[in-house]
Amino acid sequence: MSNKAWGGRFSEQPEAWVDEFNASIHFDKALIEYDVQGSIAHATMLANQGIISNSDCEQIKQGLNDILADYKQNKLDLDVSLEDIHLNIEHELIKRIGDAGGRLHTGRSRNDQVATDMHLYTKSEVTELIALIESFQATIVSVAEDNIDTIMPGYTHLQRAQPISFAHHILTYYWMLERDKSRFQDSIKRIDISPLGAAALSGTTYPIDRHETQSLLDFGSLYENSMDAVSDRDYIVETLHNISLTMVHLSRFAEEIIFWSSAEANFITLSDAFSTGSSIMPQKKNPDMAELIRGKVGRTTGHLMSMLMTLKGLPLAYNKDMQEDKEGLFDAVHTLKGSLRIFEGMVDTMTINVEQLQSTVYNDFSNATELADYLVNKGVPFRNAHEIVGKIVLWSIQNNVYLLDVPLTEYQQAHPSIEADIYDYLKPENCVSRRISYGSTGQAAVKEQLKVIKSKNKE
Ligand code: ARG
């Protein structure tokens, strides 16, 4: 006798390795809580509609809760030949409570059941991801608040461009994460939809109440089309995309952390707790966590591509291909959660080498734009000013000095309007504080930016 739920029609047993290939139990056991939740809602509705008796319903609920408790204590045997978590639970339930257990699947199919589980799982995980993003943002904001006056080189092309405030630099990541957060928040309305009661694809002949299961499971809405309900995996693609883009943002930040902590830059020192050593080079302290996060963007993006390809060309409605939606999503969720937690700890505990940052901008030409602006203020057209400053920079390079060390006579030869106040004007901290445009790096503007963030968070 076959132990399969669908054994009736079959006269041959699959070989063990076929069962193994077919099964999803190794990974979909992660859905057990959602599966039990969905089944309890379904049974409750069946009883309320008079489709099963109240006593069957009570036995089903009790049985399912017992199975879940046993699973949590590692006391539940899962059988690969029973394919997935749904059939393992049903088999166990029938073993424990007999016919009542056999009535649970009335008016339902694994197709709407697995979709229900995945919607519940995704909603819960996305909600958690949003909370983790918010927590990381709060850490970024507090580091920024402490470093409004910390001046550092701002880069374009990874060449020093203009002096900026460290707070301004790091707050850029706050805004990237803010967009990530809002994408996740927006996606919830496309995740929070109940497919339950769609059955295999066409609905059911039983007088079920889909609105009741929707509300029992706290779904915001329900699928209007039973075939769409069982074949939609768009919300998984969307979640994988949102995870991937957040990981891309983290990888950009990670790259900066790696550069900043190099001996060449020495802008920050990572805490020992977020670094590792080398097995051969005793002096080494490596930014492994940042490197891992930078590297892990490969897997999340891979999972996104893989899901898109799995769905491409799939006819309606359920196809077994869809079982492939799980491992990638689970792994992507796990990867982003870990990356956010680690990143927050790393940023929270790093030391910002304020003096090194300061001296860096005193030893470069990142105040050259400022010199051009000085000339513009004296009435020189910007294009001419650019040319004049270019020549002064060339002279400085040839004479091995920076702009603050160019003698006044040299300046005045370059342009007679340059006066002794130029030396104060060109100080990096003054270059920063003179930036008054909205959203700029000037200290006053950064404080304004922080105010906007604070008032946003109060909303
Ligand atoms: N393990 C399956 C999955 O994850 C459950 C749904 C199976 N449905 C079916 N008709 N074979 O997709």
C-alpha cells in the first residue's frame, strides 16, 4: 500500500531517489507554523459553514497544535516520501486523529495551501526586514549627529573632489535605505492577499467562505481569481528584487568601509569584534564582515534571476516548477537579515579617525573649486576662473605645494583680484560651511537634513 496522499491512482512506487528529487520537505519544513495557521483557519471556516462538524474541527485544531509542538521539540519524524510539509502534516494528523484528519483537506488543494503559507511567510519576513532597516537607519543617524563637523574628502571617480561633512556622506546611506524601506512597505499590499479557497485552480463546489479565512489569517485582501491565486509568484519576485537592491546598497557601503579601513585611507578603525585576523600574517586585521556583505549580493541577485527564469513561459495554473520559489527566497531573506544586523553593529562600533580625515583634506587639491568660486565672486566668469585655477594647480604640483601654501605674490600674478583673505577662504572646513544650498554638505544644511529625518520618523 502506498503511503502517498495520491496513492490511489498509482500501481508502482517511485524509487527512493525519485522521491528525493521530488521532495521539498528539506526546506519547506520552515513553513510549518504558517501551514498550521492556514489549516486551522480553513478548518474553522469549514465548521462554521457546516461542511465539517464542530467536533472534527476541534480535533483537527488540537491535532495540528500538538504536531507543531512536537516539531518544535524535534519529536516529529518527517518523511521524504511524503514530499512536503503539507503532506507530512496531513499524514501525521490522520495517524493521530483518524477520519477527522482526513476531512481537513475538503475544499482545498496543496496549491492554494502552499500559496497561503508563502504569503504568510513573506509578509512576516518583510515586516521584520523593515524593522531591521529602521534600526540600522537609526544607528546611521546617530553616527551622523556626532560627526557633522568631521570633515573628509568627497570623491568622484574615486579621486578627491571636494571636502564634505562625514555626516553628509554617511546619511546618503540613510536615504538609500529609506527608499528600500518604502519599497518593502509598498510591496506589502501585493503580498498581503489570501489565496486560500482557490483550491487546485478553479475554486470548489463546497460552500466555503473565502472572506472568513482571509480575515482569520489577517490578510488585507483576497485574490479575485482562483487561477491567479495559485499561480501568482510576482510578490516573490518583487521581494527578491527589493532584497537584492538593498543588498546592492549595502555592498556599496561595504566597499567604502573596506577602503576607509585600509592603511592607505585610515579613515576608520573597525572594532575587533567585527574583524578577523590572518592565519599567516600576524599583523593583519581584515574587514571580513564588510567583504562578505559585498560578496553576498551575488547570491541574492542570483535568486532573483533564478525566480524570474523559473516563471518565464509557465502556463496556468500551478506547475511543479513553482516549488523552486522557496529556497532562493528563504536564503535571500536570511542573507539580508544577517547583513543588516552585522552592518549595524559594524557601524555602531567603528572608530572614526577624525584627525586623519581632517589632515587628508589639508593635503590635497579638493579646495580648488573654492578658489574658482572666489574668483567668480570677484566678477571673473566661471569658465575663465576654472582656467586660471587649473594653471595655479599645475604650478603647485610642479612646486610641490597645496593651495594653502601658494605665496600671495603667485596668486596675484595669476589674478590681481586675489587677496590675503584667500587663505582663510580655502580652509577645508570653510569650504564645507560655505555650502548653503538646500540638501548640501554645509553644517547648517546637514542639520536641516537631520531635522527632516527626525520629523519623518515622528510621522
Ligand atoms: N511542495 C509543493 C510546492 O512547494 C506543494 C504544492 C504541490 N502541488 C501539487 N499539485 N503537486 O509547490
